[in-house]
Amino acid sequence: MHHDVVVVGGGAGGLELAARLGRKLGRREGPRRVLLVDRSVFHIWKPTLHEVAAGTLDSHQEGLSYTVLARRNHFGFTLGELRGLDTTNRTLKLGAMHDEQGKLLVPERTLTYRWLVLAIGSGSNFFGTPGAEHAYVLEQAADAERFRRHLQAAFTRSAFAADKRLGVVIVGGGATGVELSAELIEAHQETLASLDTENAFRLDLTIVEAAPRILAGLPERISAQAKTALERKQVRVLTGTRVEALQPDRLVTSQGDIPADLIVWAAGIKAAEANAGFGLTTTKANQFVVNDKLETSAAGVYALGDCAACPWGEGRLVPARAQAAHQQASFLYGTLSQLLRERAPGGQFRYKDFGSLVSLGENKGIGNLMGGLGGRNFFVEGLIAKWMYMSLHLMHHRAILGVGGTFVLALARLLQRRVSGRLKLH
Ligand SMILES: Cc1cc2nc3c(=O)[nH]c(=O)nc-3n(C[C@H](O)[C@H](O)[C@H](O)COP(=O)(O)OP(=O)(O)OC[C@H]3O[C@@H](n4cnc5c(N)ncnc54)[C@H](O)[C@@H]3O)c2cc1C
């Protein structure tokens, strides 16, 4: 099977790119020339995984089928996992995939391409900590769903347990850890509202962070506000605490042991080990090294998003964020549009940091907006920050569903929530 453009990975960046190229080429040309490959059959925007994990977002409702998205946006889609790359013959190998019973779903296949875009994201970085298998991660929708099921079971057990408490520890005080803790508090409060007083149980939530403050990548004022907001909700925030090992029921840390019924690892990211075996230049974190045109070390192969190590000014790399994947997808859309028309692409990719917003649940958020009027930075909080946070999600939907589709979907979800409540308990 041959396609002019093959995009591997239909996440925050790859899906936007495939959808925009497909729409540009139209019904007749699109599916023939642009192919998206993903190891999953449905797309979920990764920044919502902490909500799926807490049960405050239903992944079955949130997930969008790649087959439907492909038909609507006129690109081709095939299920598969990247296993090998031959950049000399412009060929890639997709491994066989099996269902839960071990039955073959799709066989091993070979595809040829003229231009390839790698957009396969990243996974967790355990920094060699022993006992990693005892922690939950939030790498894919399936991980978040697994945690949600176990959390709901733990909530139920705790309501009938003698000590009436549940200990959850989140390793990592970055945006993911902070947002997850806010969602877990909401899930707990909503659960308590339906229980008899004698079944009410305590949620002992702890964030463990090795750095001196949480949200270390954001201004100090934002870290301090987030810490106060979390502590007001009885979350224990332990900074300057290094996790040395994970055990089934506890964490061994530089400040002593912390008992835990559930442990979530949200302390760092790393690209897949397999990336180093594709014959492209990679970093220690297994990211594909790209230049300011997002070209990898092989001709015709580009990389974007979390799996790409892209220079950003002096000695820095573009951060692994959805907004970076979105900007890189837009840049490659321009490049590939020119190449598909047999024209030479121009320009260099320049990452523009618009700041970061962190959701604190209950219609609250905090963050900073960068490079506003006169290049000044703004501090935002409360409902405005939360709305701006939600608008990032809507922008992603707009890129893959169009304005009308995004409006209908947002309205449908709002109405559905009104009727069935926020928490997914089944
Ligand atoms: C809980 C959480 C909250 C976050 N919140 C924010 C936020 O608020 N703001 C922000 O900017 N960023 C946030 N991020 C980071 C953001 O999600 C990522 O930076 C972004 O999703 C990266 O986009 P991507 O396209 O590179 O990869 P992804 O969105 O991860 O997509 C990768 C895709 O590749 C597919 N894939 C992987 N390996 C293979 C393979 N071998 N073969 C085929 N397909 C493959 C996957 O199925 C997936 O669809 C958050 C992340 C998490 C986990």
C-alpha cells in the first residue's frame, strides 16, 4: 500500500495534521494521498486523561472514532503499530495486532510513503525507580480507564471498610499531578453525596514532588496559589521529597515511607524505547532529533509533538505540550501542502509559548498567559482561567471537526452532563 503522506500517531498533533491535509485535498484526492496510522481505533485528547481517570469524563463519550474522522476529513486510516522503518526504501512496517483474547485483528503489514510524519507521543519516565509496576500511569485512554475502574472499586470498598479511609498518592507535582488531584477530590465529594453518613470515608490524597515546589515550570506565584488551593481541600503536598522505591502498599521516599492504596505516577515523560531502533538520530529520552523544519536525520521523515526533540532558542527544546504539537502540526501542514503541489516549502518552525493553564476543578483554574499586549505576561485565575483552559480543547476539536461539529458536540456534552451528572460510576 502506498500513500504520499503517512502520519503515524493520531494524537494532539498527528490527527490535526491528517485532518487538515485530508480536507485540503478533498473527497477525491484525500484518502488516496494521506494515510493516518494509529494503534488505537479511537482518538481521545490526551490532556483530558486525568478526568477520564477520576471518572469525571466518560472516555466512551469523549472518544472519537478514527474511521468516522477519516471519512469526514477525507484521509485514509489504518489500525497498526509502528514496528520498523527503512528510510532508504521509504518503507515502514506495522506489527500484527491482537484483541484481548489474543485473536489476530490485523496482520503485519508494510507501507510505502513519500513523506512520513512521526507523531507517536511519549510515555512515562520512571527514572529507574524500582517497583514501577505498582503504579498507575496516564499514557493512553486504556490506562486512565483501568485506574478509574480500580478507583471506583476502592471507593466502594472504603465505604464499608472498618477504617473508612482511602490513601491515594500521586508522584509528580506538575500540571498532570495537580489537575488529577483536583479531579479526584471532586469525584470523592460527588461519591460522598450519595452515601449514608455511616459509609462516609476519608480520601487521604498526597502529592509527592522532588522539586522544592509544585508546578516548578510555572511562575512561583502560580505554584503558591495552587498549593494553597490544594491544601485547603486537605491534599497533603510534600515537596523536596524524592521517591526511592514503590511497593504494593507504600512508597519509600527520602522523607520516610508513605502508605498508599493506589499510586499514580505522573512524574515525567519519556518517548518509547523502540524509537531508538528506527535508524534515526534520537536523544537519551528516545525523542527523534529534528531541525527547525521538523526534519529528522532521514530524508522525507518529519517528527512532531512529544516524540520530537526540537530546538527552541539557546540550548532549550520545545516543551512536550499539546500547544507545541498543535503549532508543529500547523507548520507541517504548510510544508506538506507545498510538497504535495510539487513546490519547495520554505520557513522555519518557531515555537510560541502562550503560557500554561492549570485546572483546579470546580470551575476554577490558574495560569499565566505569555506575550500578550506589549509582550507582557498575565496572571489569570478562577472561572476565566477555566474557560480559557476549556477553549484549548475546543480549538483541538475545531481542527478535526470544524466549527459546526465542535459547537454541536460541546452542546450535546453539556446537556448530557446536566442529565446524567459528572461522575461516571459504571
Ligand atoms: C493527564 C495529562 C494532562 C495534560 N495536560 C496538558 C495541558 O493542559 N496542556 C498541554 O499543552 N499539554 C498537556 N498534556 C501534554 C499533552 O497531552 C501532550 O504534550 C500531547 O498530547 C502530545 O501530542 P502528540 O501528538 O505528540 O502525542 P499524543 O497526543 O500522545 O498522541 C500520540 C498518538 O500516537 C499513537 N501511537 C503511539 N505509539 C504508536 C505506535 N508505535 N504506532 C502507532 N501509533 C502510536 C497513540 O495511540 C496516540 O494516538 C497533558 C498530558 C497528560 C497525560
